[in-house]
Amino acid sequence: MKSHWQILVVDDEEVMCESLATWLREDGYLVDTASSGRAAVEKSRQKDYAIYFVDLKMPGGMDGIETMMQVHRLHPQASVIIITAYATVDTAITAMKEGAQEYIVKPCNPEEISLLVDRIIKIKNLQRENTMLRKKLSRQYCVRDVISKNARMHEILELTREVSNLRSTVLIQGESGTGKELIARAIHFSGDRAARSFVVVSCAALAETLLESELFGHEKGSFTGASQQKQGKFEMADGGTIFLDEIGDISPKLQVDLLRVLQDRSFYRVGGSEEVRVDVRVIAATHVNLQQAVAEGKFRDDLFYRLNVIEIRIPPLRERREDIPLLVAHFVERLAHELGKPVTHVSEAGLRVLMDYNWPGNVRELENAVERAMVSCRGTNLTEEDFSFLAQNGQAGNTWTAPPEMTLQEMEKIMIMATLQRTGGNIKESAAILGIDRSTLYEKIKRYEIPR
Amino acid sequence: MKYLYVGAMGEAGREAAMAVRERVAVEFGASVRPVDLPAADFAYDAARRQYASILVLEMLMRACPEDALKLVAVTGRDLFIPVLSFVFGQAQLRGRVAVVSLARLRQEFYGLAPSREILLARAIKQALHETGHTFGLVHCAERSCAMALAASIRQIDSKQAAFCASCARRLRRYPREQS
């Protein structure tokens, strides 16, 4: 698409400037003009132009070459084409030496100028595609982390594939470190939006006003410090996906604004009066229980229902312990390469420590623990000593003390409730874990009035 | 009721203007009317020995009848814009006026034997192209579409005197009442 690339034409002669701009606009480009070098540099601070056509001879103390050098300081990737009516080999050489991509003599042949712009845009498209593919490659590596033996995780991955080509909003719920962003990336990169942007916004990291400007962008001068127009994350994600992490933390005002974007797919920049329309898929994530937040009046119910079109709940690591050996092997392999350590295995005793630990920080904590152990490890095997720091924080081990004054029946009820929660209400799986028949489990659920 | 006016600037463009009128009536689905326009002599640039198309467009703006949806002019003069050595024509993007130059559409310009058929075929393609710009169409990537960029006579000849499906669709969506 040509319209993604913006061009600035710089010439002190208005007629020259406008005629080239008009010609390029007919070719489908977005074109602005500047009547001096200084005006061009000022405009380049506000917008990221892909190509600059700069007249060599301009009055006012800033000629074309000086303009080009200042633009390159701000935007090293920008392509500058120097235009001149005075063709001399010397100026051509100087312009190219100082970083001009091309050099044209006016009046120039329309075919020449058209081929020139086409060639530059082709290179820019390839560069952009290359950057995107590199990012995609590195992110596919992340998606591998999601691979799991756990039946519920397999259901989630299946759902991820099923919904990847839809535009429906997805709400991912799960504790910190369970891989909510990985699932969101998996949805984006396996769907038909994969070639477009995947933009991440951490809603908890910014104050309300900053978050508003971050999401919707702002116009120049809309508040102190807004020295230039800025695109918001929704605009940056146009055609792609926006991932709103920690959505449960946003203010009531932003909840209203978000609701409007989800309903109308349009919004206004901060301080702006022009409606901006976008085609963005929204994936939101939260570690807090949003349903409870709705019940407590902290989160708007209409926004919750808009977000919760497709719901994904990622189980915490302690509810899928069978994945621990798989994840550890993956982290060891990757970190050995990154850290330059010859570690290849984890000893049986070392793995037992990891299996018994509670993992409140989930997969992220596991990854950090493996990294910490590898940094201090001297051999090729990670042993239980390498993970001794886990025992020190008092959460390791499965030592358990019976709560005082609790009946056996109360204990049984708690056990059944916890197991059902862990299996997502799966009776067959829960019965197998508890070591009882399914019919016995049904009977106990009924007797203890356990909600399902 | 608004009309699409097509007129020749001087004697040289009369036959071509007539051929253009018939074709634009079909392609743009508008009622077409002829109009008398002055020759482009006023736009002559002695240094370039060509005619400034920007001045021509300005004159057309002034000459544009009130009931004109668009005004398309055909001239025999060789047109230029300051940054380019020549243009086959020029239009106001999403505007009301456009001009087509026959000077470089003639076989004689390239040292070949004159051909009335070739000249008229090229004039029609260029008129569809420039008029398309006034309806908001930009250059099309489909090489055979009338809206494909033509910076050389070869490129004009490889086009057809019709819009591709995508440009035709955009044309239908263009709000006529804006013009």
C-alpha cells in the first residue's frame, strides 16, 4: 500500500513544491510540502516521512545538503533525493557523499522520477517485511513455550487456533507469569492479521492521563509536553491486534473510552476533533478476577461483556505440574545457548525440588529459577543444591501441617473442591486424582453441596 | 442536474474532444456537454518553450460553468509542470478540472507516420485517466487499467480505455453531490 509511505517535498519555490507534490499525490502517496530547510526539519520532528525531495539551492542559510544532514540526524532511515536545476558533477558527488540516496536534475523525465520512487518504496517495503519476519521468527520461539502436555492447555491452544482468524475480542485470565501474552501472540501470529502489527500496552504501568494518550495518541499542544502530534497504540495497531495487559487496572473514565472504541471502532486523539477509525482486534488480559470486580462495582459490566466474547483461562503452573519437566528442559536448552553454559540436564533430585515447589510466580518464576541456577552451576547438570534458594524462601517442599480443629469431613470437602477447581470441573479426572469412583465423587459433591 | 463538460482549447483538439466526449459519457455515466475554451497561448513559457499546465488548470477553474460536475479540456500544446520535463495531462485530484495534451500522443512526435486512430485512442485513455483523478482515483497497480501511471507513450499504449474492476468500484462509490 502506497498510502503508508509519507513524502515531504522541500523547495522555496511554491510552484515547484506544489507541482511535484500534486504529481506524487496522484500516484497515491501522502505528500506534505515545506518552503525552507528549517520548515522541513520542523515537519520531520512531527512526522516520520519515508522520502524527502529536497531542493539543493534554498535561501535562508540552510541549503539542501544541510537540510538533509539535519533530517538524517532525526531519521537515519529516511531516503533523501536531492533536486537541483544546476547539474554539476561536484554537487552530485557532495550530495551522495553526505548521504543522499539519489540525485535528480529538474526538469526531469516523469518516467525517471516514477521509477526512482518505486525503487525506494520497494526497498522500504522489503526492509519492513524483513523486520517483521525477524520479529515473527523470534516470537514463534516464544509460542513454543506454550507447548504443554496438560489437557486444559491443549484445549486452550486448540481454541487459540480456532479464534485466530476472527476479529472477536478475547479476554485472557490467569495469574501473573502464566503466559497470557504468549497466548495473545499465538492468536495474532497464527491468524490472518499476522503480517500486521501486534501492539502491547501494559495498562498497569502508566497513570490515567498518560495511558489515555498512549492508547489514543494526542494532537500537538493538547497538554504540557505534547510538543508534537503522536500516534496512539490503537492507530499503530490498525489492521492488526492490540494487547491490553492488566486491563483490570484501568480507571472508570478509560473504561468508558475503551467501551466506545470496542463498539464503534473509532476514537478521538487527546485534544483532537477528528474521528480516527481503526480496524483493530483487541485481546485483553488480567490477573484479577474481572467477574468479581464487576460484582464489586469496580469494573463496568458492559465493558466486561464486550471484552469477554471469547474467554481463555490459563491454569497456574501448580495445576499442571506435569509440564514442569518439559518447560525446564526447554529453558535449559535455550539458556545454555544464551548464557554460554555447557548445562544439559537437571538431576532427578533437582527436578523433584522443582516439582514440589508451589510456583506462585508461575512459568516466569520457573524460568527465572532455572536461569539463576544455571548462572551459579559449575557442571553440566543442575542439582538440588543449585535450587537451594527455593527452599530458603520457605515455599519449597511438600511439608504440610494439619490445620487445628478441622473435621475429616471438612477436610474432604476442601480436598474435593480444590481438585475440581484444578481440573476445571472434570469429574473423571478429579475422581482419578482423588482415587475414588466417579459415582462416589458425585455422591460426595451432593452431600457437601459443592457448587460446580 | 450537473454535466461533465468536455471542450477543445483551440482548433487542434476538436476531433479528439468529440471522441473523448462519447467515451467519458459511457465510463462515468454522466451527461456530457461540449464547451468552447480559449487556446492555451496565455500559458506559454518562453524559457521552456512549453505551456504551463498549472496556469491552464487555473484558467479552467475560472471558466468552469456553474452546472459543471467536471470540466475536461483537450489541447494540442505540449504541457509541463516545473519539476518535470513534460506531462501528458494534469488534473485536480478530487477537484473539478483536468487537461489532456495531444502533443506527445501524436505518432509524429516520435518520428513516425501520423495516425488519426492511434491519436484518438491515446487521447481517450489519457482523458479517462485525468478525469479519474478528479473523481478521487489515484494511480492503479493494474497496468492495463486506465488509471495506471503512464510516464511514457509505451505505457499509455499498454493500457486499455477502461477502468479495472477495483477502480470502477471506487468510482461508483464517489459521492457525486460533492462535485
